[in-house]
Amino acid sequence: MSFTSDDSVGLVTPQKFSFEQPLQLECGRVLPRFDIMVETYGTLNADHSNAILICHALSGHHHAAGYHHAEDKKAGWWDSCIGPGKAIDTNIFFVVAINNIGGCHGSTGPTSPNPENGNRPYGPDFPLVTVRDWVKTQKMLSERLEINIWHAIVGGSLGGMQALQWSIDYPDHLHNCVIIASAPKLNAQNIAFNEVARQSILSDPDFHHGRYLEQDSYPKRGLILARMVGHITYLSEEAMKQKFGRDLKSGKFMYGFDVEFQVESYLRYQGEQFSRNFDANTYLIMTKALDYFDPAREFEGSLTDALAQTKCRFLLISFTTDWRFSPARSQEIVNALITHHKPVSYMDIEAEQGHDSFLFPIPLYVKTLRNFLTSSLQPIHEA
């Protein structure tokens, strides 16, 4: 099996961290307690200075690298970049990957028992959480791990938003911030895509007002449609052209409404797989967290002012064919940082995979990420 290769972290075992204290959320509600699922790779050094936190995107989770068992055929979602000798080198760094609260992979979320409701699943009663709430729980986790200052916090897409929020909320607790294929807030088009995805779930007859688990059901059709819509936006036109073109599955027109084109088959397959593995209420929560993110909101809309007190070094990476979070959105963050003379590096990487480019080991991307993380082993802070 491939998990024995020299550049794999190998077999990994998730860990659950339980927090019994109440958690005050931005929405005004309180979680009486919560769990966070975590995977770690590499070894924490003696002074706990080599730790890197990986923040996941919308459908991500704690399983970022390696394999869970010997028969496991699919590595973690960012295995291409995490491992011995890879961009995030586990020979050097202690890497922590988490599943945020509200998720559906072991952390407290809508599928978890609600202690205030006879331990039935939270379902639609789980509160809406924000990027700031996630960062708050990540800070609590870092204290549990006795990591006072992260060498780096790294995230792509929604994960990049969490990294950015860390630099604002806890400026003294990270040396480096890596924001990949992300944005300072969603534009109207992105919010619209999220709303279409949510409505496909909410309008599914099997949604049962979010209490589908109690009905031994789930909104399969809604989840499939939501994933199909999302997946289209993650790929570039060139990537879809090269992968599918207008190829027909059977080689000829069937003059019907079943699958005819290869791209239709691919989207339906992706939707089917996703619907089996992801909770619908979690999808609603994650997309709302995306919509709500706007760190400049508390600074009268000024991103420049929001970033004024940051102290870490920044690396911003965008991809030329990413139209979901275009390079211009990363450049907004870069420009705001430059205004305050913050240490920031920026690369716009030529790539044909669209928004999903951040998941691929594109040579210049990998080299940029590796060089930034290793060259900054001696942290640089502003005086």
C-alpha cells in the first residue's frame, strides 16, 4: 500500500479533545460543552515552537494526511502537501489538523447528542457558528496542547479565512499566516451560489425541517444538487474542458434526460458520494459561516484598519483560473497589509484547476509554501 512510501505520514489515529466549559458563541447562544477531533503529524519539539495549524475548508475535516488503516485507499485531503519532505514537512514541523465544531466528522455538531434535549441529535437546533467562533475554539485547543505560539497557521479557501481571523484576534500567538485561494469576505455572487445550495437542501422533502435523523432519513437529492453546484464553481472552464470536453458516455445522443455527457456523469457521482458522507445541517452551517465572514465589519468596513494590529508574517497565494476566489480578492488583503507596512509575500500561481488548485502539488506552489515556512523558522515580528 502507498502509506508505506517515504513521503507519507503513514497510519494515523484521530484524537478527540473534550472541553467541558460552556462556549459563548457570536450568535448569542452557548454550547454547554464541545468536542474537537484532531489529527497530528510529526513531532512537537522541546520548546513547542515548530507547530503548524491546518484550518480546513467547507467540506474538509481533521483527516488531512496519511491513512486510517492498512486497507485505506484514500489519503487525507491535503496529503499532497503534508508529509516528510513535502511542502509542510513533517520531518521539521508538528502539524495539527482539526475538524471545526458544527462539523460532521466527530467534532460537536448537528449530529451530536444535545444534552439539553434528552441527548437526541442537535439537528437544526445546533447554533450557527462563525469563523471567529472556530478560531476561539482553536485557541482553546492550542492551550490544551501547550502551544503558546504557532509557527504558522495555514488554510485554503474557508481555511484561509480562519488563518486571517487568527492574525487579527490573537496577533501574539502566531509567527506566520498562510492564506491560500481565499478572500476577505464573500462577494454577492458567492453568497448567491451558497443560497442556491442551501435551498436545494431546505426544499428537499426528506429534509424534515432539519430533523431527518429522527426520521431515519436524509435529504439525499438536496445534498447531491448542493454538491453539484459547488463543484462546478471549484473547477475552471479549462479544467472541465480538458477533463470532459463534450464527450458522450455512450458515444452517441440518447435523446433523453438521463446521463449522456461525461461531465454529467462526473457531477452526479460526486454528488452521490458527498451525500453519503456529509451532513446536511452541517452544510447549511458551513455555508452560513462563509457568508458571515467579514473581519472589516467591526472596523467600519476598513480591512486596512482590521489588519493594523497584526504582528505575523503573511504569505498570500492565489491561482490564475480561480474564479470563485479570484486573485483580486487575495490582492485586497495584500494591499491592506502593505498600507501598514506589514511583512507580506504574494504569489499568483499559474494553474488550470480553478479554485481546487490549492489541493494539488503544483511545483511552484509547493516550492513557495515550503520556502516560506522553512525560511521563517526564525520568526520575524514587527518592533
